[in-house]
Amino acid sequence: MDQTVQTIQHWTDGAAWTGASDRWGEVTNPATGAVTGRVALASRFDADHVIARAEAAAQEWRRTSLAKRTQVMFAFRELLNARKDELAAIITSEHGKVHSDALGEVARGQEVVEFACGMSHLLKGGHSDGVSTGVDVHSTREGLGVVGIISPFNFPAMVPMWFFPIAIGAGNTVVLKPSEKDPSAANWIAALWKEAGLPDGVFNVLHGDKEAVDALLESPVVQSVSFVGSTPIAQYVYENASKAGKRVQALGGAKNHMVVLPDADLDLAADAAVNAGFGSAGERCMAISVLVAVGGVADDLVARIADRTTTLVTGAGAKDSEGGEADMGPLVTRAHRDKVAGYIDSGEEAGAKVVVDGRGVRARGGADGFWLGPTLFDHVTPEMEIYREEIFGPVLSVIRVETYEEALALVNDNAYGNGTAVFTNDGGAAKRFENDVQVGMIGVNVPIPVPVAYYSFGGWKRSLFGDTHAHGVEGVHFFTRGKVVTTRWIDPANRPEGGLNLGFPRHD
């Protein structure tokens, strides 16, 4: 096996750039535990340099015609589609998710690229002729300038693509700060933009940790910040970027509930619970982590989930791994694997019933990989740590309640409001749930209700700081601001009387 350690540098002005910092972070292959890369960790000088290069490119890109910007976007889309397998392989090698899941991530990100290919009509202004005698009004939408994106480890391609296609299409330049845990996808995307014809400096990658984040939050050049990550960091980003006068969309954590009503198709519900609970090793902000069994369905449903869970193969995610692709890969780092295992210990100690235990999984992969198998708890109560905390791993907790009202209260009383789902064959019950629940994204017999690109992604409560969701029309408005122009042209043949008038102007 090739153990070459790659050097992962910043990307600015259309090329890799080492920077001045002497700090480096380790990047690992989660399936083997081996160090595969060293990533530059930016100093404030490095961050300011990258931001300055984005600023230098901003005016020219803003003045570039919509037609040209759209052509570049289409070229990027075609290149991404042709080479998506390469990007998926990079994601698998550093994040650990299986190759088919990584391809799915790229496909969902590509939906936003395709949306941005046709977003010119959303940048149109309005025109009103003759609002007053000889006076017309028109409006325009223009890009902000330099925008910052801070993305998480769990979707190193899709989450940045929620933001940067719309930002670039609207005439902004971008500084992307990816997670230092799996940074290579960002550089691959940057090189693809260059190949697509994007001018140097329009898309930049700044690698690093808190020092790089703080530089983006505090820089007077950066006009907006888009963030996805944990709730404590989302709140930090929101408070500090807002204090610096920036627009902010900061998407935080989740504790997504799936409510199963007594009339639901239990086979469908069991399949959905396994898929949504353990896909990508539970490292999804839209993963189902709590299943609320209503009425008398719990025993049957838990048995069906357990039966399916024990058939899953945990192993290396690479497409050509021995024995074919596994169902679920490792967790992203050893520290995160140990943290999730600690939650399982906590749940067992608190009295929850461990139906399926992933701590002793025999994974198909390296002995030093960051393995943790699917874990299923039953008889969980709201006071337990495994219910209260966002675990972000392959742990599914079952809570039993007697009524719809109890189930609804659990969802609405939770501090998070990212996603939820209800499984039922009763249209009236589904509609009632849709109206009653205090959550931003809702699935009816759909366990992971991630909206398509022309709708917006975003939660409520402590799952979102700021009032603008990602992508869709809200994304276009986030990355643009409006101008309104009031115009009067004087007809020499019908010139109005002049003179001084200090009264407030009226429309006549």
C-alpha cells in the first residue's frame, strides 16, 4: 500500500500556495488509521493574504457579464459530472464514507451547481414606468464582494456546494475554509474551477483551524459568512460575524426525531430507520438519531430494525475494497470514534437497553481503523445523555410513547429543530404533524427530508443562527443586495417649472 504523505496547501490566485505559517495538521485515512496528508494551518497573515487576493479579483468578476458567468458555471458542471468518481474517491479516503455514499453527496451538491446555471432570472430586477410625472424606478441585485464559507467534515463537497455556486453566479468571490480533517476535496474543486475557466482569485481555499475562522469573521473585507457545524460553533460564528457587521447564515446541530404512528408500514419504517440512522456512520446533520414509537408498535418495530441492523457490513469505503463495498464506513477520526463510544457507555450505564452493540464490531478493514458498528438502544428516556446530546455517530435511540401528543411534545420540546419525519398511512395525521411540528424540514414517510436545490435548506431553533437558509431563492438573496434607482429625464419641449421647494418630495 502506498503510504505517501501528501502536502495539502492553500489555494489562491489559481494555484496552490504554502503560506508563511509553520503549523501543520495531520490528515488520516479512517479505514486504516494511517496518516496520509499534512495540511497547512493558516496564520492570520496567510488568511489576510488569501482574502486580499479574493478582494483583488472581486471587481472584475462582478463586472463580468451574466452570460460569461453562466458559461463558466456550465463548464464547471460538465467537468464535475464527468469526473465525480474522482471526487468521491477523495471523500472516501479522508472522511471514510463508502464510495456510493460519497457519489450521492457529490450528486446532491451538483444539484445546486445546476440551479446556479439557471439563476440569472433570479438576479433580475424590476422596472416601473411613470411612478410619478416623468419619473421611472428600477431595481437591481448585485453581489456582495468577498464571501466566506466555513464547512464541516461530514460533507466536504456537498455543503460547500450549497453556497459557492450561488455566490459565484451572483458575482462574488469566495474564500472557502474546509474542515482540516478532510481538506483535499476543496483543493480538487478549486482546480476544477480553474479548468472550467473561472478567473484566478474568484475561488480560494484557506486551510486551518480557529485562527483561520477568526480571520474570516473579523476581516473588514469579508462581507458574509456561511457556516455549517455544531451548535456551539454556529453560535460563536453568528455572534462574532454579526458583531463585525457581516451577513451570517450559521447552521448548527440536530437531534432529528422519526415518529412512527400505529398505522405505519413497519417494514418501510424499519428500512428507513436503518438507512437514516446508520448511513455515513450517522455523521449527517439530517441523520435520524431518535425513533419515537407511538402506541403498541415498539416491540415489533425494534425487532425489525435489529434484524436489519445485524446484516450490515461495516468496513472500508473504497469502491474496490476486498469483498465489495461495505454498507457503512469508519468514523472520521479516532478521537471522534472514542467520543461516540463513550456515549454508548453512558446510555448503557443510564439503563437504556442495548439491543445492538457496535462497540465490538468486526470490521472489514484495517485493524487500526476508526471502527464503530451500528448501535440500537431501546427504552431510552428524555433525561438520558444519549437523548439530550447530538452524538453524530451510528447510534439510534428508541423512545416509547402512548400518544401522538406525547410524540409531538418530544419533538417540539427539543432544543434543535433541523429535521424530522413522520411515518403513517393517514393523510390527516401527516397534515396535522406538518402543521403542528416546530422544525424546519419535515419528511412524510421520508426519513431524510433534505430539500432539492431550488428549495432552501435550514432548521429552526438552535439548529440555525441567522434568518436565511442555504441555497434556493433564499441563497440568492443572501449573496446579493438590492439597489433601487429613481430616474427622471427632462424633455426639453415640456420642461417642468423649476424653483426651490424644501417640502418632502411627493409622487404626483
